[in-house]
Amino acid sequence: MNFSLIICTFKRAIPLLTLLESIELQTVYPNQILIIDGSSDDETSLALVKNNYKNLEYHKVDSTNRGLTNQRNFGINKVSETATIVCFLDDDTVLETDYFEQILETYTIFPDALGVGGYINNEIQWETVKNDFKPSSNEFYFDGYKRKDGSRFILRKKLGLDSTVSPGFLPEFSHGRSISFLPPSGKIYNVEQLMGGVSSFPKKVFDNFKFSTFFEGYGLYEDADFTLRLSKAGKLYVNTNAKLAHYHNESGRPNKYNYGKMVVRNGWYVWRVKYPKPSLNAIVKWHLITLLLAFIRLFNSLTDKNKKEAFTEFLGRIVGWFSIIFRKPQIK
């Protein structure tokens, strides 16, 4: 398949070069690599000039096209007419050598797929278990594998607020489990959400779907919004054999106060795009979980080493929650 790769970047020259080096080692190489740079400096362009990567096209955008969703839509408009698949990667990822081969193979297996995601394999420690395994309250079990559960999910279980659907699906009260809760089984899973930084889509998808401009700047949850809308039109999949590492580079990220506000406001927006008219029970659960997660961050401000970051994120979440009460986001 002829495929294009879009990498949106912002002030991450060194991580970007590391990613491009892993792309050079791929068993299947992109026919087009589009670097969409929103940086206000020239470090990224200067770094790329010193290297000669095959099929690479560099585009630096101005302030009107800066921000993750704007840069993605800009890149889509630059995709080659001959491309059939468009891949997206975060600029702080590193691929295993057969990543693209596995992604493209998924479209051969499932020709109806409207999206295929890769699998981040450097963040979670999983263990295989027997079929009759019964997880404890601090464990999560799925499809023959277990992992330690985070404190927020342990508490949600105790309060009867845990997710009621499989990873990669959004329950009616939102606050589901992401695709990071899918195990490294080697299987291909049907989902309704993909992580934007490890995703791919048939080019024809973009005739009718675009990334929403509601998500400005950092664009938190813009991928959830896009793929939840897309999943109403067809099937999405995650191939756990399409492996890569994600290193979460801190440069270019918002401060924790703004991040906290985005978590709540953007989360509410995504929820209401999927469920415009949720039940009263779902509404109550959404608010309870949102406040619970905020106060967990307040508790973290007393116990974590990064106390200030935890407290400012708590403030951002609380301000974001009050803003939902008095000034709801407008659904686009």
C-alpha cells in the first residue's frame, strides 16, 4: 500500500530525530513523510537540514495553523494524491522495525477498517495468568493477562464507579479505560477509540471527517473526539503486534493548571459528542468521578514529590468543573 506519514511537532528537535532514525530501519518505508512544525524557533528545521531522510517534506506553519488539530488538518491537505493510508505518529515515539508492516497488514485482514492503531509497549508491566484467574482489588485482568491497577481505579471500584465496558470503548458516563488497558497478546482488537499519536486511517476517511478545531493548542483528547465520531461510521482496530515506545517528552506541554482545566472541559466535550443526551445516572457518575479524580490530585499534593504540580492541576480541574456548571463548551 502507498502510505503517507504525518508527524506534528513542536520544539522537540532531538526526539523527532530519534523517531526518524527508527523509521529508517522499518521493513516497510513511508512513501511520504510530512513534518508539520509549529515551533516558534528554527531548531527543528536546522536539525533536519543536517540529515537526509528519504521522502521527507518539511512544513513550518504560522500561528494560524499552530496547535495539534490545526497541524494535523494542515498535514492532511498535503498528503500525496497516490496515498491510500495516512499514518500519524507523536514526535516522541520510537518504532519497532516492523511497525508499519503490521499496521498495513491489519488493513489486509480487515479491509473494512476505518482506522488502525499501534501498541505502546514500554509503559505497563503485564503478566500472563490462567483462564480461571480471579483478580484482586488492586489488579486489572483482561484476555489472559493481568496488570497492577492505578490508585484511581482501585478507589473507583470500591465506590462502584469503575468502567463497565471493554478497554477502548466509552461507557455512558465516560471515564472508561483507554487502549493502554489492552494486553500485549499479539491479537487485533476492535475498539472505538485510538490514540492519535499512534494511529492510521484510510485517506478516504478525510473526505468526510476532520480533527475538530475545538481542541486548541495542545489538543488534549482531540484523538478521542475524532475516533469516537469515526467509529459511528465503521470499525476501528488496535494491532498489539504494531509495537512502539512512547517517551512523553515534557517540552511543549501546557502547565499543570491549564492541563487540569483541559482534562475536565475537553473530557466533557468528548463525552457529550458521544452521548448528547446521557441518562441522569450517567450524568451523576460523570460528575462524581470528575470530582474524585480532582481530589486525588489534591491528596497527591501532600504525598508526591512534585507537590506544586499536583496542587495546580487540582486547581485547574476544580476551575474546569465549575466552568462546566456555568459555561458549558459549545459542541461543534
